Amino acid sequence: MSTQAISIENVKTGEVTEAVYEHPLVVRICHWVNAVSLFVMVGSGLQIFRAFPSFGAKIPQKDLINWPKAFAIGGWLGGALQWHLTFMWIYLATGLVYVGYQLFSGNYKQVLFAPRDLPGVWPMVRHYFFFGPKPPVTEAYNSLQKHAYTSAIGLGVLSVLTGFAVWKPVQFSWLAWMMGGFHLARLWHFLIMWAILAFLFGHLVMVVLHGWNNFVSMLTGWKEDPEYLSK
Amino acid sequence: MNSRIDERKFRRISRRELLKLTPIVALGAFAVPALQKPLLKAGLGFSDWASGKLFRPGHLAPTFADSDLTPFSKFPINDYDVDDPGVDFDRWTLTVAGAVQKPGDYTLAHIQTLPKFTQNTRHVCVEGWDVIGNFGGVRLSDFLKTVGADTTARFLTVQCADDYYESLDMATALHPQTLLCYEMYGQPLTREHGAPLRLNIPTKVGYKQAKYLTDLKVTNVIERVGYWEDQGYSEFYGL
């Protein structure tokens, strides 16, 4: 599945290692821009939420949680809305460029979850969470990874759709209607944020566990010594 | 087979690939204090521009059954300073000015001679809460016709008895659900809900729907957008 692989020879020792160009430039740019956007969207979103930290009635108002200001962006509702309504376009554009690029380049084949990946999910879950044996690594993304990254894209789409329903419940009344109206769309938007944060948590744990070479591959595109090439 | 290169060349290739990511540093401009404000202003401006494009003059806001109404006692009252600016109802008039053929002071009785419309629509606050209310009044578009307003003008501005002020794009002013509202839940407006006359605009967020109206002006130029907008809220905020 790998698009481009090379052998690297250390002239001094004569040692040869393999490297694969796993992450094309567009993917890497989208990844890091999105990391910034997501940070801003979550931070400003939580400041917006502080203005009415409830999903019930306004009268009487029962606050769900008093979200600390330190974990919010924008300082006040108006400031947070400026951040949110600015970065939502960057977030949306990045998503469109990413998905468009994946489809056009065919790069999606290495990461899109397909029915044939289904049998591989459970062995990976067993390995990560229940001390099961490690399944053989045969490609850049294992079944569980494909599942996670494909789900993350799905969550991204849902975050945009629920966001549009909250932002424009009249012009996109059909969207709001599908979500049970403006009131519930706001709740979905909030829950999807937490789902994305849950993905992000797992993602970061995996980044730490998989070490430096793996992390660098999202910067340079090249993964040195990928496990699936080792004989 | 794979091509084979030496390590130094690979490091060079890797470094070049890393440097290709530098455009992302541009996002750092949002962290520069001097640039942050204009950038966010531009972002909000773009959002408002898109909002204007997304607005469809003939598209109606969803309406609801009487059984969906939020009880009147649970319809929130949001003011920026006082619940009751002490309007003298006997002497109250709506002063109309600007690009209109018949400027002057209009009494509530005069306004009420226009056809009355009632609607159960959702009132959405910028804070995030929403209620479904019953509103009654005359179409702003009918009133604008009465006063001979130039509907090619870009804006309509209003002044309120409590010094609150707002502005509205003409397309929204002419929307059939945009009301000069003098009734809620079949009763004359109470003081805290904006008596004797307020705006009810189901296609706009709450802060656009000014209460205790005293002045209305049709104009192409606005110096001030609105009480909250001038502090940084969205100028269009159409729902």
C-alpha cells in the first residue's frame, strides 16, 4: 500500500534501514492546521458554553457544570464567538481540502476503514486493552487505527453539521429539524466535541506509545523503519 | 525494488519536507496581540458576509403549535440595564426619520390599524438558550410601506427608551415574519418585554430584537451598528 519506499544506507556502518513516505504534504499541513483549529474551536466553544452552561430551560436555569475560565478562549461571550466564527471557516476548509485530497490522490486507501478491516478490529482492541497478543503489522494503519481515523472524520463532519444547525437554525431548518430542533442540536454539538476530545486523548496516548519515528513522520512525511517492512 | 540513498541525503530530503510545513506558522499571527483584533474582526466580518448570502428572503422560520409554547412566565427577560425604562404610554410615539416619504411621529393606534399577524416562533439568545413564544404585531414591511420608506436603502436603525440601539439589514426588515410587535401571548406587551412596541425577528438572534422602540430610521449609512455589536458581537447574526 505504501506509495514510496526507499532504503537508507549509512555510509559509515553500512547499515541499511527502510523508510516510507507515509504522509503527503497536504495531509501533514491539514493535520497541523487542524490541530490549531480544533484547539481554538474547543476553547472558544467552552467559553460560549459558559454563557449558558445548561441544556435545559432558561427559567429555571440548572447549570450542568461551571466550566473554569482558565480552560476557555476569548475572555467573554463576544470574544469567544469571534474566535469560533473565524476558525470555523479554517476548520471547515481544512476538512474539505483533506477529504478532497484523500479522494483525488487515492491516499484514502491506506487509512479509510473498509468492511474487510472489520475482522482485524477485535484482535487490536484485545491487544491494547486486554493484554492480548500483538497482531502482525502488515500495513501503515491497522484495522483499529483505520476505524479510529475514519470515525474522527465522521465526527468532524458531524461537528460541522451540528454547528451549522446551531448557527443557522432558520436557514438550515432542515438540519436543525433532523437533530430534533435547535435546542437538541446544541446538545449534539456539545457531545460531538467530547467525542472528538475522546478520540484526541486516544490519539495522543498512541503518539506517545509509538515513539519518535512515528511522530516525526507527521512532520517530514517519512517514517523510518516502519514495523510493517521489517522482515 | 526500492531505491537506495545514503543517510545524509535522506536527512536532507526529510528536512526539506519539514520546511514545507512553514506556511502553517502564518496561523501564529492570531497569537500576536497587534494582529489578533483585526484578524478576528475580519473573520467575524466574513461570517457576517456569509450570513447575508445564506439569508433567503422568502424562507420562513419554523412555526410551532400553541402546545409547544414556553409558558409566558418562563419567557426570559434580558435587558442591558433596566427592566422598565419608564415609558409614558400616553405620550409615546414612534418617531420615523431618514429615507421615508412620510417622516414623523406615529402613535400605537395608528400602527395598529395595519393588518395584525401572530406567530409562534423560536426566540434564540446569543447566550445559547431558546424559548418558543407567541408574538403579535404588524409586519415591519407593511409599516415601511405606510411611511413610504425607500426599501432600496441598506439599513434600518432603531433607538430604544433605555438608550439601547440596533440596526437591521433591509432584507431582514422586509421579511414577512419581521414584526413591529405590540403583543405577546395575546396580551399587550408588558413593560419588561418592551412595551409598547418591540421588534420580533424570528430570523435573527435575540439581541437584534430591540424593545421599547422610540425611533426608527431608514438609512444607507450607520455610524453605530448596535449596542452589543459595537462591543464585538456579530453585526448580522441571522439565524
